[in-house]
Amino acid sequence: MRSIIRTALCGAITASFLVACGGGSSSSPTSPPTTTTPSAPVAKPFTNLETREEAARFLIQAGFGGTDSEIDALVGTDAADWIAAEIRKTPTLTLPLMQARYPTRQDTGNNHARMLWQTLLTADDQLRQRMMFALSQIFVMSTDGFFNQGYATAYYTDILSGQAFGNYRNILGDVTYSPVMANYLTYYRNEKGDARSGRMPDENYAREILQLFSIGLVELNMDGTPKAGEPETYNNSDITGLANVFTGLSGKGPSYNYDQQDIDWPHNPLQMYDEQHSPLEKNFLGVTIPENTDGITSIETALDTIFNHPNVAPFISRQLIQRFTSSSPDPAYVERVARVFEAGRYSAPNGQEFGIGRRGDLQAVIAAILLDETVHDDVQTENEGKVREPVLKFIHYARAFETRDIDVWAEWRFGNTKSPSDSLGQHPFRSPSVFNFYRPGFISPASRSGAAGLTAPEFQIVNEGASLGFVNFTSHYIMRRADDPADFPGFTPDFAHEIELADDVEALVDHLDVKLTAGQLSEATKTDIIDVVSTLVVEGDDADVDRRKRAQTAVLMTIGSGAYMVQD
Amino acid sequence: MTYYNRRQFITRSTLGFAGAAMGLSALGRGTAHAANVSGYKALVGIMLKGGMDHNDTILPVDAPSYDALKGVRPGLFSAYDSDSVESSRNRENILALNPTNAARFAGRQFGLPRELSGIHAMFEAGDAAIIGNVGPLLEPVNREDFETGRVQLPKRIFSHNDQQSTWMALDTEGVRKGWGGQFADAVLNADASANPLYAAVTATSPDIFLAGERVRAFLVPEIGRELSLDSQRLRSYLGRGDDSDAARVKLDTYFRKQSFDHDSLFRQDAVAMAGRGIDDQLAFSRQVSAAAPLATIFPNTDIGRQLGGIAQAMSLRTVLGVNRQVFYASKGGFDTHDAQVTSLPNLHQDLDEAVAAFQAAMLELGLWNDVILFTMSEFGRTMVDNGDGCDHGWGGHQFVMGGSVRGQEIYGDIPEIDTSHPQYTRNRTRLIPTTSVEQHAAALGGWFGLDSGELARVFPNLSRFDDGALNFV
């Protein structure tokens, strides 16, 4: 229905408004803001969330899913306004939380990744936290193997959450100067070369900043597809040249040496020690930094060069789209977002403005991703959708049922949620390597989506081997935390609304269908859920318990459904 | 699960499985061909992720080569404190290898660090071989070719994910089929009665290696782990009444169902994987519970548990109805850009202990002659160090192990320690491979049972290389 309204609206207004509607004009630059608001709108823009289904769907795409009241509150409002309100919220930062809980960094153990779980499950600024989690899967830093680095890793997290709606270039810089990344990708105290022994600088960061954090390996079109012939973006001499740039960085303090640095160096930017910085001429990506250039100038020149590479917009845009709305984004969608990345500004269909016009503005980029026409149309093709990450699926459950008494420190399960066979198969900030939990180009072998050539990064961890673990993990929280008194304290879900509906199983299933899957449960799924739940008899003195078990069973089955596993 | 000390378990396995162990020692080098009476064969690939430093794995033992390596790696040798009597990199402490083809290396001698003592013993017993300087190639390449670009080179050499993919599937990330999966496909095509479910088995994240046309990797649980659907096991979830029991049965059916009439391809795949996964995993777990446990104790390390899970699956081969299987395990952490001296010896030791336990388990099962265990790693590393580590390279050295291997021999080549040697790139002394991954893998495939036509289909560039060069099996 809404797609028809949009067509009528776009057809009725000026040609320039067609651009904002995105009607096949993907090669045009984003319209200037003055042309985006029709003077006499005949209908609300397509980003208006008209129904509970649409509201629920948008909260799954943009946030962590919604509670009943959050869904209700969104109906009749514009998605752009929700985004703007989220951007205005006070950021939840991790370092202050870590410092409050652990008085010295020697007390932090490996609790940073646990703290992240607490934040993701409970923080109010959900779009910022979604963005932080998305960015943490591009600028990958894994805390596995780290011990007592809780302040340094928290500082790193706060770069991503603090700049979630800032500029990509700032993140690139702050990440480069962060002690924990220098530790992770081994350029902390990276020594300049020594001609006599033949020793050369460590190439690790030079390689990964290009391959993973910025431009990738092959030249891209603006729509994210490789250029004809797949020309490579850099060669090995670019890497050796750039490796010379990332030399001379060490912790803040009076001396380059580890034992003489300031006590707070792990959660402050690295410092350049020019005497340790390579004085050689540095050549990479067609740029020459003259010999004897100081370290900071060298790094800033390198970061600007990387940032200005035309690959950055499609490379980063496609991956951010994959984290929010689509596992295998249509190239035209990637191009629309990449052009917003270039322009640094996005005008929403309802006139709301995002971004300050500087290239790399992530506020504009996220708005463009979440307000894209294909995200809001009613047309569902068999190729659309995003396979949901296990972490997001669990957070959605916990938030949708307004779970109380969340204390991940009291939960041994949250010490490590990486195991696919008995946990979620994913733990924020604990990917197995700098290549993240999965690769953006992953295609699931011997599968239907694979046969259609669709990428599905998440299927690299969401597959046969992880299925039992996910059901067991979630069934523990759904089935064993809601009784009174509970088998286990904490993580108490509020199933009151579901229990109220338990005598009318169809109504209960319809309710959960909207709340958890935006009304997308297949008929076959609904039939099964109704059948199983109806099998549980409500009678006698324990009728309330029976109703609760019905509610729990219906929730568990909905969370095990295809519509919950894949958002669309 | 308990930790064990290698010496204890070797004693234990020798005592416990005297027959098998004697059989092994009776098979001298040269006669170690698999009799293959059981008709069972398995390949077990271990991917060493990060790029294992071949220069710090196969070490030079003769004084000139040792000194040459020390000369180009002053940072690493100093961090190893190689002059101290305890240092594992003191020349005296390196476990010398005595290959039967030593003469080929004109006085150059090689050894393994003491952390690889199990593999060393296997090599000396004729049950392990080294494939020197193997890596991805499309056609033979020398330094001149590399520098001028006058021959075809594999794409994106030096990139981790792409070279892992190229090692296991002959092309960069995004390729759809690995050679392990294609080996399994070939078996299924030849034997209609073979069970496709267990033809390709992984003990870890199913990487591209086991992806085939017909097979999808089956994930085996860690050794000793029993799997269950908790909502079935715990009656407290749904209560104790008849209605609860009925609901439990239906719930079980629901979670095993593989189709719910979705239009979306992703949803079709997601429910198929979920249902299949739960159904198959529980079925497998029931078989494990019903079978006698392995007597061999595996080390309680990630790779130890993985190889233990694989050995456990092999013990069920008859019940599962399989006689050809490709297995996959992986171990990360080899990207030693820094702190190599603290990390690599531990990585080696974990690998070595797991592999030694695996050999013991194979002897216990009487399968040592029917299995080949082989290492892979996306690349070797620069010979010149960067202070306390080294960087991405290209060619590297790998191990093949098993009773059928013509062991105690170095195949391929181990170029001299000389930065001007034309087998190294001038840029950072990265080894240019002399043996292609396809040659190496085709030798494994031939043993596994693929004929030359099938091998040519899986390995399109094979004809550009000498096909008789790698006769390690």
C-alpha cells in the first residue's frame, strides 16, 4: 500500500523531488535540502511508520527491536525523527563504567567484553550502540588473549561509540593512535628499519588498515562491485612504504620505553617519538612523503591519502548496510549510500537533515541506510533480508520483554558467549581475528541463497553447527527465568502481556508475530506454534502456571522461527 | 578432561595398544604403504591460520646455515636468547632431522624446535614427511617472473583471508568450492551408497575447505561432549503432565523441521540449517554415547579437543556408514608480527601434542595406515625479521603424517638461507614457492582415490607442473 502512495507522491511533485524519492536516479548526487520538502504534501513520506508491523520492523532494523510500548509510540511517526532523537541521546561510554567498577586497570581482567554485553543489553541509546557494534566489526579489535587491558579496550570502544555519528576520518585517526589497536595489530613501538641488519618495520597495520578498515583489495565502483578486471588497490611496495609511516608510536609519557610511560597511557592517544620514526622517503598509493618528515605529519598524510581514496565510500557503506538492513545489498542501494558518504549530508524524505556536509559523515550515512526506499517499501523479493547476528537476536529478546535485573557479572554464560555448540557463537569484541566473525563476501556453500549468488556473512557463524547452541541458550533464559520463584534469579522477563493472551492462543501468536517478527511469521510456522501451545492445557489450581508455560513456549518457538532468524 | 604429559601418554598408548604399536614399528620405512584392508581412508587437514613462520619451524642445523639465519634475524635470535644453553633456538637444542634424501641438500641439515618433538619422532620413524616451499601458484615462477609480472600470479598474495581461501579452494575469498569438499563430492559420485552427511566433517568453523557441490560440512562436537535439546531433557521447562509430554514431542519436531514455506531464500536456508543441524547433531551425539569411548586421552587444548572430536567420529565410521572422509581442523594465532618467541613455541607445542595424541588414537583404532594428517597455512613469513616478529610471506613448509606416508624425507625444496638467493623476493625475502598447492593437494587426492580425470577437474593448473615430483604417498 505504501509503495503506491510513494509512487503517486513522487509522480506528483517536481522532477527534483524524484531524486529524493530515489526512483532509479542512483547516479545523481543527493538533492540539496531545499528541494526535499514538498510545499504541499499530499501524503506522508514513505518513511512514515503507519502500522505496528512497520514500527516493529524498523526497530529491528535500526535498533535492538522494540517493547510493546516502544512499538506503539512509533506508530504514526516518521523513522527519520526516531533517528534524529536517537542521535541526540547522551552517549553511553564504557571507560567511565569500567573505571567505576574496577578502580585500577590491573583489576579489569578480561571483563571489558562482559561490560559490553551489559551496555548492549541495557543502554538507552540503542542506535548509537548498534552503530558501535557495527563499527567494531569493521575496525576489528578482539579482546581475546588480553588481560587487564580493560581501560585500553574501553577507551577504544568509546572511540567507536563516541564517533558513531561523527566522521569516518576521525575514527580512522583515533583508532590509529589508540594503544589497544597498536597492541592488537603490533605497531606499538614499531621500530624503524635498520639497514645494517636488514631489519624492516612491522607491516601488519599498513596491510590491515588498507585491506579491512578503509579501501579493500580491489578497486570498486561506487555501487560496491569490483571494477572490470578487478585491479588491485595496492601492491607490496605500497605496504613496505606505508609500514615506514607507522613507526615511532609508543605510549604517552616521557620516554619511548614501556616502563617509563605515564600510568594512564593505555587510555590515551599514543605519542610519536620522532627519533624512533623512520626518516626514509615513504611511497604508497601514489603519494610520496619526503625523507626526514616528522612522524605525525607522515601519519596524517597517510590517513588523509587513505581517506581520500575513492574506494572508501562504497567499501564502508556496503559493510554498514550489511550490519543493519541487508546481508546482500543491491548495488544500487550501496551506491545511494556511498554517494551520501561522499556528500556528507542526507536529506530525509520528511525534510529532516542529517550530516554537516563533510565527506565521511556517518550520521548522514546511517540515516541514508535506514531511510532508503528499499528498506521501507512493501515489496519483498526472495533475495532481500538480513540474516540476524546471534548477539542481536538475544538482545532483541531481552529488550522486547523488558527484562529486569540484568547483571551479566552474575551470569557465567556471559563470561564467554563464543561457543557455537552451547552458546551464541558470537561475543562482542571477541572475534577470532581481525577478519571479524564473518567476511562481507561470504556465500554459504550448497545453499539456496548461495546458488542465487547472495552474500550472507552471518551464515558463516549461523549454521548447522550453531543451531542447537542457540536454541539451548535462549531456552534457558526464556524457560527458567520467569517462574516465581525462579529457578535462577536475574534476567527476569516480563511475560505479563503474553500470559494475558494465553487463553486465546491465536491472539497470543498474532501478538508475538508483530512484536518479534514484524508480522512476518509464515503461515506454516504459525500453525505449528498454535498447535504446540494449544497442546498445553490451562486448567485447575495451576492455571496461571499453565498460562505462563504457554507464553514461554510461544516465545521460544517464535524466536526459533525463520522470520526471527532473518529480518526482512 | 585432564592435561597429560606426552611421555605418559606415549607409554600408555604403547602399553595399551601394543599390537598396533608393534605393527607400526614392524613397518619399516619403505614398507609403510597402507594395506587398506578396512577399505577406509581419511584425510585430515589442519589449517594453521595466520601464516606459520616456516623459517622458525624447519630450522637450519648446520653451522653455516644456522649462522646465516641468525644473521638476518638478529632481533628474533636475541629474543630467543639463542646463545644460552637452555634456549630452544640454541643450535645444540634443535632436534636434528635425518632425512633419507639428505644428500640432496649438499651438507645443509635441518631440524625441528623441541616443541615439535612428537612430529620429529614421527619423521624419524618414517611416518612423517616435510613438503618444502609449497604455496599457491598458477604456473612455475622465478624471481624475474615475479618482478616483471610476465607470468600469471595468484591474486592477492600476502592477504590472510585470500590466501587461506586460495590454499583451500584455489581462489580468493568468495570462491564457492574447496578441494576437500570436492574430494568428498568425488567419493559420493562414485559410491551411491555413501552417506553424504558425514563425507566432509569439520571440528571447527566450517571454512571453505569442505564446501562442495553436494556436501556441506558436518560439525562434530568436541570429544566427550554430549549434546541434547535442553527443552526435551529438562521436564521442569514444560511441566510433568501428559499434555506437557505431548507438547514436548511436538516442540522437538518443530525444532527439527527444515521447511516452513518461506519465500525468502535466506529464511529457507536459515530454517533448513537450523532443523538439519539439530536433527543431525543429536543423532550423531546418540551414536557417540552408544559407542565405547576412546582410550587415548587428548590434550585439553582447542586443537586437542578438535582432533579428539575427529578421532571420535572416525571410531564411528562403521555405524555412520562411511568409508571415505575428509576432515578439517584449524588453529589460529600464527600471525606472529611480534612477540614471536613467546607465542610460536606454545603454538607449536599445542599442535605437536594434539597431533601425537591423534596418532595414538589412530593406532588404537587400527587406522594409522588409513589416514593422512596434513598441515596447511596461508603463507610463510619474511626471512628478515622486524625486531621481534616477521611479516607475511608466500611459500612455506608443511607436514604430512600417517602410516601410508613415505616419511623421513623432505619433498619439494628448502632454499638456502641467503637473502640474495633467487628463490626469495628482493622485497623482504619472501619465499617464492617451488611446489604448488595443487601438486601437493593432488598427491593427497590421488591417495584418497580420485582418478587423474577427477584430479584435473579439481586442479585446473596441475598440468603446468611436474606431476611426479611429489610422490610422498
